[in-house]
Amino acid sequence: MHWLVGPIVGGVGVVVLIITVVLGWVVVPNIIDDRIIEEVRLVPGTDTWEKWEEIPVPINLNFYTYSITNPDDVERGSRPIFEEKGPYSYREERKKVNVSLVDGDDVVRYEQTITYFFNRSTSCPTCFEDDKINIINVAFLSVIMVVHDEVSPWLAAFIANGALGTETFVRRDVRVGDLTFEGFDTRLYSETLGPLLPEEFSGGRFGLYKGTNGSADGVYEIYTGVGKTADFGRVKTYEGLETLDELGWWQNGTFCSKINGTDGSLFPPFVEKSWVMYVFSTDLCRSLYLTFEKEVEHRGIKGYRFVAPKKMLENPRTNPDNQCFCMEEYLEDCPHSGVIHIKGCKGGAPIMMSTPHFLDGDERYLNASQLSKPVKEKHETVIDVEPNSGLTLRANKRIQVNVEVIPVGGIDALEHIKEYMVFPLIWADEEAILDEVNADDLKGRLLTPLKIVNIGKWTVLGVSVAIIALGAAIFVIQRRNARETV
């Protein structure tokens, strides 16, 4: 019987090995995957639903202003010299309202209100909402250029030199809080042009983010993940539309006019490095996309970093995929790399969006503005996600608001403006970072069990291999002893 000791020990090791492989690499991972799928679904009453309705993760919107330090020289035709200041930091409170399930439980319809609170503690020491800055007169240019392009150059000159004859190219001493949420005084426009003005001038005030504080940006329908996990968070409709064709923002029937991706707050689980992450952004009136850059770690949680690639805003002359984002009649009139017209969704106003400091943009924009060179780590848009759950660890959406300045004859305020320029106004960094409480919650519910299973399966695997080796050793020794005895 002693001859059987080695084979029995080895056999036990093989059985343990097989069980370990089946359990550790097949059964338990499937159980954990099923648990993740159960967690990342929007079902009323669940923890995921509650955190989606009122996002617990701290979110800040940080503004950086560009003040013109030589306004008189600029109005005489010189290039502007900017003083950048910030951050002017606002804490966000996001809440889903008018929530209802549609199509059974596969789709949820909602609006999201965002309320902003100025935060002195996270703003720069000398940053206050009452700070005064000099900016290009975006209200004046918006009205004049819309009339010029859509009605007639003659009428634009008539209005500019008559009813708005006191307006200047540079608007001086604009309060920062008015430029952003509260709006600066434009009663002159309201009294003169009245109902001809776009919604942005309502109430006799004009601001880049006026009307957004405490209000919703539209009605969304997104997939809950109940029907198909891979669709979790994906936007089905915006304002009842499955594409942007009816809005006329981009060329109809093209990729550019599709609503792709999530709203940026949710992503499906089991993220792969090969994925292209799409996010629909109403700020940019389009869907953005991000690609994998590198592995990162946040509060002890490993994640994947996705960044907005250079080709997303690449020159449509060299990247045909971007041609449908240009609404100009001729391709040569389209913007160069790094900027995009959004006048289609801004009532025709000459607003152009870009990366801060024209990161990855055509050098002509940076050279004309004389801004400092962009810093990738400070100015790029990034999303860090935990790959198993798809949970966002950190996100920075960074965009710059600019005004397109085109030399136009016959308008007194633009008399000395002889060069085309994309004129920076302000840039924003909307930042969300997983805090310690939510990081610990993620570790406790998902990552710690995963770690325990991972350590356990390799430990048991090692033990089973050791048992097999022990059995083999016993068998060899017994054979050797048997030969020596003979």
C-alpha cells in the first residue's frame, strides 16, 4: 500500500488544481460579473439609482478669465495682451427631476438641474465674482454678425452705427459674475431690437452661462442597463430626438449629427482599453470621444485613463471625418485644427469652442492670441474609470469659449480691426473626483472581494501544485528505495 502514497498525494493535488481552476477562473468570476451587472443597473430603490439621482461625488466648475490689458490699443488694431486669472470656482449640486421609466424598465426619462455655488475656498486667493475684466464685446458682435450673415451687411452697419453706436469693440469693466451666470446689462439692445434678439438676451442681460444656474439643459432618455448591460447609461434621445438632424446643428444624416455615448456621468462595466468612450455634451452641441492613454491609480483604486485625442478637433481638410462638423459652404472656409464653430446651436452667434490655450490646435490661433503655450496635464479633457464597474474615478472636461472676429467694413466699432482672429474669452474646467467615502464604498462592495478571490485562487493554485510536486517526489523516492532494496 505504501506504493500508493505518492500517486494518492499527487492525485489529490490534481483534483485540487482542477477545482481551483474551475472555481477561481470560471465559476467565481462569473458570479462576481453577475454581481457587477446587478449593481450597474438603474433600478428604483437601489444604491445605484439613488447615487444617480443626486450625485454624491464632489463636482466643481472652475473658470479662468482672459482680461484684455491693452483695450485702447486693440481698438486701434493692435493684437490683444491677455491677463489670465483663476480659478473662479463653483461647487455643483446635480439633481435628476421629472424622472420616469419608459419602455418597461429599459429606459429612464429625466431632466437634470445643476445649481452652482461660488466657492471661495477652492477659488484663487484674489478671485471674487465682483472682479472687473475687459473682454471682447461678445454681445455686440453676436448681434451684428447674425444680422450681417443672415439678413444684410447694410442693415448690420445701420444698427451698429445707429442704435448701437455707443458700443465699442472691447467691453470694459465687466464683472466676472455677470460674464458667467448673472449676465451683464444689455437693455440698450432690448430697447432697440426687442423681439429680434435671441433668447440669450432675455431679461435685458447677456452672459455666457446665463439661465443655466438651477435649470435643466433638456430632456434625456437613457438606457438603464436592465435590458442590455453594454447599453448602460447610453443616451437614447435628447429633447425627444434620436439624432440632431431636426436641430440643424451639423450636416444632416451624418455621423456628426448622431447622439453617441452617455451623458458623461455613467459608463457600462467591463471597460476595455480598446474602447472608444463617447460622451454627448450639450456645451459643445455634439458627441465627444475619448481613447485609452494609460493606466492610473486613484485612492488605491486602479483605473484606465481615456483622453480626447487630437484628431477629434483635427482640421477637416486633413481629417474627412470632421467635415460634417463644418457648416461652411466651402471647405477652405472651415476652421483649422483645435477649434469648432457652434454658432448653429447658439442662434448664429460667432461662438467657437476649443481646447484651453488651443491645446493640439493650429499654431496660428495660439500665435494670434499670444497666450502661453498649453500644458497637456492642465488643459486636456480626461476621464479615469475603474474598468470592472465602469465607475468614474476622476473626470475633467476642459473647454475654452472664443469669439470669431472677422473684419467687416462699414461698422465704426470695427474700423481698425483688419485681421481675422479667434478671440479667447474664458476657459472652464469641470472636475469630478471620487472622494474617500465613495472610494471606500467601491472597495468594500467590489474591489476587496475581487482582491480576496484573486489572492485566494493563486494561493490555492500554488498549494495544489506543491501537493502534486510532493506526490511526485514521494513516488520517485519510493521507486528509488525499491530499486536499492532489490
